[in-house]
Amino acid sequence: MIKEVNDFIQKHQLFHQNATVLVGVSGGPDSMALLHYLNELKNNWGFRLIALSADHGLRGEQSSRDVNYVKNMCELWKIEFVETLLDVQSYKVNESIGTQLAARELRYRFFEEQMKKYQADYLALGHHGDDQAETMMMRFARITNPSLLKGIPVRRNFGNGLIVRPFLSINKEKIETYCEENGIVPRRDPSNNQDVYTRNFFRINILPLLKSQNPNLHKNLQRLSETISYDEEYLTQETKKLINKEVTFAEDRHSATFNISGFKQYSFALQRRSFHLILNYLYSTVPKGLHYVHEDQFFDLIHSKKANVTVEFPKGLKLTKSYHLIEFHFHELQGNPYVQSLKVPGVVTLPDGSTIITSFSSDPAEGTANDLVCNLSDVTLPLTVRTRKPGDKMVVRGLNGSKKVKDIFIDEKVPLYLRDNWPLLVDDKEKVIWLIGLRKGNMDQDKNSRKFLRVHYKKGNI
């Protein structure tokens, strides 16, 4: 066993010299074997070793005896020891969660506190190969997200350091043998023999059947776990590149938008991962009620031929398709009407941070698409910048007759959620001079005129 674990540590570079290593110890065979093993390495590696033990208060006197047993063994082996009592029952009630989840959350909170207190480099836990097999089998039975099928990680960030699991390369049987050979008489939790908990059910009923077909099941599944992890790491990097290039997030992280055509250029694998990554960004905690059905709805939306469609997700999130755009949003997509006077010469700042600058000019050249120049005699001052009103029309440059602003938006495939906030420049007679950034009004051009109105639009970053 020792050689297997040593090789596993070297392969994954789980420790470095002179590190502070905390060990989560329950008193059971797995954690006691790990504590003993690391204590044997302590001098060669220069470790500072500290055992952490938590009484969850779930088994009365027996729980307390487990902690005392660990304490006594630490005194015998000359290992620093820290203990705590956790009120799992109260936490379970307050958070409306199951007993095992409540115990785990409080236990890991305690571990993290000690990591910070001792500025520890590692928290070593006694999960072994059979635990890995149980975890992966449980997930195979219930989960369709490949990223969650990678099982228990060999190492992961935690607090100010790393969680490491040196025993994932060996099975339970080798740990029991190690305990016998080293005179370790661990504590036993009777609840481990009851299959009322899901993990215990798999341990008692499923794993023995699979191991009868392949005694090295734990090794195969650990190898599979590592392979999936490597693949997921690469795909996650590629997904983040897609997100950074194609997806725009609001500053408050309450909405995200992307162009469908650009998004669809990527492989389906990256598209589906991007969908889940966007949800992780938008939700503080991704709801448990979010299933593969919602993923199907997302892709149905992308491929829908309808111009404007909205679907609802849990906790108020909505997905809206508007022509070529998809937006994830928690707010209702409705406008905030505004009306702002604009002097000549003058400057006005719009709610989105854009600015409009007006001036008198003797030059009729417009220069750019963000400039409008018209005869001063063609408009009635003062000017106003406002959002649209029902029935708004304008005489569009290059067309005969007037056209409804609503129809211009439709022709230009402007998303619904943008239309109600779009700025219109109108004169004192409510004539629409410019549907800013989209269409310019068709004004009479007096070639002999030397007095022009110049309007410049500068898009904001808000």
C-alpha cells in the first residue's frame, strides 16, 4: 500500500517540502490510516502535521468517544490536535437541508477556519478508491452533465491552500490491512451498515456486484476520473475563450447577450458548456430545479425561426430571442421613457452614457454615420431627444413618403428590448429628424444655404 500511495503522491505532486498539513480525522479506519501514514512521512518531508476532528453531535456519547479516541491517538503519536463540536441539527433545520449535507457543510466550514488560522498548505482527507467508485456510480445513475462525472478530485483549491486525497489510488481492503499491520484499532460508525442513505446503498448493494466482475474497478474508475478531469479542464478553457469573445455581460452581471450566428460557429460541446457557464455567472447559486430540459429549451430558442421568443427559467431568469440576439435577463425587457431638451449649441448625456453634441455650421458635409447635418431652416428649434411614442413617423432619407418608426425597427431587426430606449431626435413640431444611429430624416437641401445644424452622436459605455 505504501508504495502505491507514494507513487500516487509523486504522480500528482500532492505535497511540497516543509508544508503545514491538516488532516481531517473521524476516528474511522480511512482517516486513522491516513494520519498514521502522514505521520510516518513527517520527518522526511518536514511536515507540520495537525489533526482536525469534529463531533457532529448526531450519535450522542458515541460521537464524543470518537473524538476522544482521535485525541488520545494524537497524544500517543505526538501529533497536534484540534477538536470542535458542531450543532448539525440546528443548522439542518435553519437551512432546510438533509442531515448529511448539513454535517458536511459545517465540517468543511470548520476545516476552512483552521486552514486560515494555521496558514496551512494542505488539508488531507481519507477518501479512497472505493469512495471514488461509489461517487461515480451514484452520479452515473442520476446525472447527465459530463463535467460532474469526474468524481472526487485528487486535489482542489480550498481556503488558502489545497485539499488533497492521497488514498484515491487504493481500495478499502488495503486500508483495513494497513490498520491491522500497524496496530490501529479504529472506531466504527454503525450507521455505515445501514443502506437508508444513498451512498451506503451503493456501497452495500451495488459496488460488490461490480467488483465481482472486476476487482480493480477502483483503479479503472480513478483513471476514468482523471481522464475526464483533464478533458474538462481543456474544454473549460476553450469555453471561457468563447464566452470572452462572443458574450457581453452587463456590469451588474444580471444579464448576458450574444449574437446567435457567432455563437453557432462553435462546436456543440462548447455551446452547451457556454450555456452552463453563463448560468454560473448569472445565478449566485444555480437552482437545483435547473435540468437538461432547460438546456433543450435554450437550443430550441437558438434554432427557432421565430423572430421574438421568451422562455422562463427558475428564480426569475428569462431567455429572450430578438432576431439575431439571445439575452439572459432577470429584469423585464421594457423601456424607461425619457425626454431631454437639447440646446444649440449644446451637449446632452443620455441614460446609457451616450452623448449628443449640437452646433451651428457653414459646412454641409456630414463626415460619418454618427453625424447629421441639415439646413437650419428645415427644423424648428428647440430640439428634443426622447424615446419613441405610439404613432411616431419620419420621412426617411432615400425613400418617398413617411414610414412608421415601429416598421423601421422591424425592417432593421432591432431587438424588442432595445426599441423602447432608442433615442429619437425631434424638433419643436415633433418632426423626427433622426432615428439616431439607424435612419436619418429626408430634409430639403437648399444649396444656397450657409446655415446648417450639425448633430454628432457619441455612443456611451454604460
